[in-house]
Amino acid sequence: MHVPNLSPAHDRTRLNSSTILAGLMAAALLPVTAHAQDADQKTTRLEKLTVDGGARSIAEDNDTVVPTRSISALKTDTPLVETPRAVSVVTRKELEERGAQDMIQATRYTAGVTTGAFGYDPRFDQIYIRGISTTTDSDFRDGLRQPYMNYGTFTTEVYTLDRIEILKGPVSVMYGAASAAGIVNRISKMPLEEAHREVELQYGTIGRAQAAFDFGGPAGDGMFYRIVGLARDAETNYDIADDRYLLQPSFTWKPDEATSLTVYGLAQKGETDASPRMFEHNGDLLRYSDPDYDHQKVTQYQIGYQLEHAFENGLTFRQNARASDLALRSRYVDTSSRFIAPAANYPTTAITDDQRAYQIDNQLEAKFDTGAVSHTLLAGLDYTWITSDFGLGFGPVAPAGLSGAATPDLSIFSGRDLRQTGIYAQEQAEFGNWRAVGGLRYDWVDQTASDKVAGTQDRKDDGALSGQAGLLYLFDNGIAPYVSYGTSFVPSTQQSADGTVLDPTDGEQIEAGIKYQPEGGNYSLTAATYQLIESGKPQYVSDSTLPAGYYYKSSGENTYKGFELEGRTQLDNGISLIAAYTYSHAEITGNANAALIGNTPSTTPRHTTSLWVNYAIQEDTQLAGLSLGAGVRVTSGSYTSDENTDRNPGAAYLDASLSYDFGKKTPKLDGLSLAISATNLADRREEVCTEGYCYYGQGRTVLGSLKYKW
């Protein structure tokens, strides 16, 4: 099996310029393709190998809370300490240690990340990086964007993931359409070469019951499989459903050491509520909608493959492709007026959203030396095609028999078609202790928006050049200061009131930082300061003079300046620690409403800090196998709107976990473990308002899990 070098200086295959040129010309003739993940993950995660004098593989990285590598940052196999940009990795070990149950729980102990801007809302994976929402523009899975066009988003079950990699700041050079804030790349569980089996039963508040399994291993000579499944029937705080059923199979074929092909799929069905908004009445928290009427049902399918082949001349070709399909059916009713006019009819809303996406990405990587400089050259060509059909309807419902009321007929129908082609190149150079990165990308975007009722259509063509550059110096003691610059480009899919598609959203960032991760040490420290400018962000328009529907405008410009600090360690005595602090100063520096310039964007806290400590008893005592964890998350107050007239309060939250490995003291029970996790122990439920929409935070949850591995 081919294992790429962890450091560009190790065992480099030397190529001459004619070989490189011929290889890049061959890449240009390959099929057109789209956003991709680093195919090194397809190789290194298949088995636990130790290469380059003790450097960890991705699989071994997942067994610690102190990762050393990223498969997303540069799409090449580059250690984190040698990557000139801020990157955070949440490993499988950390997810299990903290008992994370969703993407929000999984990422909220990470520097630069904030969650809960809309309180508790299980409809979407709402994550902010450096003050900017990444919910729709930066949702990536296995290196490919999970598409968004109108309303529905692809949701991700944490149990199906190996790790989560968070890239901060513009990454459009590698990934095309991506927010200026960065991306959250979810890395799926894929086949391993060793046999493994796992079943898990879970029960907890409030009425949450879940069963899951993860089986895999060899399936023949050079063939490996993995199948992950889950079924959940759950009610959560405020009588909001969180049901989910999924099956995620994958299969890897390795005919020789130079070639691997992984085919994977996902079938997922879930149901939650379409309107989780709450309001307080006489000291009680009540739903705006009726939970017996309200629902949001989403069915999603994905199928794709990851291909890698290493040629004898040192070139490596990778191709990643995926087809995705999403069907959303949603309805809700606004009963908030029932205490004012109980006899009035309540307005209802129905939404349908159907999306299809086809993505493919080709990459060609060459490693070579020119004198004392070692190069890693990556060239790529990618293609994305997304289509969607959106329906919207409104209607009144009388108070009697609300739960059995019919869904409103749809009256607004629109269609979207977006095709994006990108070509990119990246150079990584290593000379002595210096590490330099530079890249350019150009995107062509052709999109069409149609009003199917009026029979009108608007077409928009966009093009953009994105770039990035970084420079890092790696001292022998593991200290690595760096500077970086990057730009981003996201084609807008929202429409203005006249039916035209908005202009793209652009981003630009300057970042400087320092990393510390000595070779062989099981600890890391990263610090970064940045200035990030985002312009042209779509903003929802609420205007009674417009026809019923959802319309947007470009919001102007926001500038974000901040500082982040993140430390991780895992000691030999069983203690592990994850600490993070974020300072963010955000300012509206351009807006159609001049009165807002100089204000702070809504729901952007100035300070966020967190600390997680876990202790696994190492001594051979009666308590061997016991692990205890505790965490605290603190967020300062924020403004409820861009007008800055009212504030959301700051809050502190306490989390805890406990697990016991029965096999430590009783060999006959090897593989059996029990875990209990609790979030928000103090049951704090602060109201969080964002531009007139107010939600409450999730209350205390306690979950117990019984797992057996063999």
C-alpha cells in the first residue's frame, strides 16, 4: 500500500520539468471534476501504519485528542505544524470522550467557533467561524461541499464520522465556493483493513432511544468493507422531535500497492420540527407552533467514489466524485396569537425543497526537487452541478382540530440551476526550515433562476479569481510562526425582489500566528490573529410591499478582527486537556442602511472560552477502566440585531461525562463499556434573539450508552 510521506523532505521522487509538464497536460484531458478531499485519507486511514520514523497515521491520530495531521487544509499530506494557516481537528477520540451527539456539540470546544446563534434548532447544523455563519456555504463532507440552494441542507450524523476538520479563513483556492470564514469538513468512516465490530444502545433525556452499529474489515484479497447504521426515536426539549434512520456502506478495492478505489453511499431519513421558536408567557416557555401539526421531514441520499493511483514516475492522480439527492417536506403553524385572539385562525406555512447535485474533482500531484528546494505541486480541475425545485404555500387554519389540519397548497414555485467549473494550482515549497504555500484558482459560474408561476427566468454568469499565500518557519524545537493571505468567492443563489440573482459574496483575510508542536510530544499550542473582510453577503428582506416569499439583498461589508488560542495535551498519567479562547471584534463597515455602519453584527460575542478536562485512571486498581470528564463553556453577551439596541446575555455552561471499560478488570467482558454524558448541567435556557427571531437554548440532557466491540 502506498503511504505518502508526512514531510516533503522524506524520500522524495525527483522529476524533471518535461515529466511534470506531460503529467499536467494529461490531467487537463481527464474528466471535468469538483471540490475534493485529499485522497491521502483514502490510503492512510485504511490501516494503522507508522511511517517516517514514528509519525502517526490518520487512524492513529484519531486515537488521541492531540492530532498532528490534516487531510483537508492543503489537499496534500502536510503536518499541522507545517501548515501556514489556522486549522482545528476534532478526532474520534474527542467525540467519544465528550459524548458529542451532533455537529454543534462536536465543534463547540474549538477556538474560533461559536454555536447557538439561533438557540436550540435541530433543523440545521448551525456553526459560526470567526463570527460568520458556515451553515450553508461551508458545509463539506469528505472534501466535497454538501450543496445548498434555497432552504434545505444536508444534515450529518456524528456517529458516521471519523473526525471533523475545521479550516479557518478563505479556502476557495482549494474548494471553490466556500465562505470567507472557512469550512467544516466532515470526514466519514471508511473501510479499515483490520476486522472490527461495534454495537451501541443509547437512552436518555428526553425520551431519546437510539441503536447503532459499525461493522467492517477484509472482504477478500485486496478488498475491504464497512457498514454503519443508526436508528433513533427521540423527543428533545420543548417537544421537538429528533428522529433519524440511516445506512452508510462503503467498499474499498486495492488491486495493487499503487491503486485504491473506494465506493461509498448514504441513505438517511430524519424528522424534526419546522418551527422550534419559543416564547415566554406567564413564566412558561411555549412553542409558537403546534408540535402535533409541525414537522420537517428530510430524506437524503449520497453515492460517490474516491480513486487514487500512484504512477511509477512519482505522479499521483486522484479523483473524487459524488451524486447527492435531498427531498424536504415541511409545515408549521403560528399559534402565538392564541393568548390575544383565541378565536382567530392561525396562519400556516408549507415548504417543499428538492435538490440534486453532481460533483467531481480531478487532482494531479507531483513531488520533485530543484536544488535545495523541495516542491509539492498540485493541479486540479473540478465541476459542480446543482439543481433544485422549491415550493411555498400559505393558508389559515381554524383553532378546532389543529393537529389534523391539512397542509396548505403550494402557490409559489421556483427552480434553480447552478453549474460551476474551477481550475486550480498550488505550490508547496520546502527549503531548509522554511515552508511556503501559494495557490491560484479561477471559477466559471453559470446559474439560472426561474419563477415557474410567472414563467420568467433570470440567468447570471460570474467568474472570479481566488488566491492564497502562506509562509512558515519551523524551528527545530517545534515552534512555527507563520503569516498567510487568502481570498474567497461564493456565488449567490438568492434573488432580489425583481427576480434577479444577487452578486457573489467575496472575502479577504490576513492572518499571522504561531504553532508549537514538538516532534514526539503529545501536546500542541496554536495562536492566531486575523483581519477578515466579507462583502456582498445576502440579507433577507422583510417588506410588506413585496409579494409573499423570501427575497434578499446584498448586505454590504463586515470586518472581523480577532485572536484565537487553542491548547491540547494528553499526558501519560491519563489526563487530557482541551482549552480554547476566542476574542472577536466585528464591525459593520458598509451597509445600505448608513445608520448601521460602525455597529457590531448581531449575535457576535466578543469573548468565547472553553475548557475540557478528562481523567482516565491508569493504575491497576479497582477503579481501572473508569474515565471522568468535565467541561465549561463561557460566552459573553451579544447584540440581538445590527441596530445594537438590545443585548443577548452572556452565559456559562457546564458539561460532564463518565465512562467505564468493563474489560480492564474483567477480561471476560473485554469490549464492553458504559458511558454517561451530560450537557448544560445547570439547565440554563437563555433566550437568544437574532434580527427579530428569538429562540431558547437547549436544556439539560443526560444520555447513557452501552457499547460492545469485538
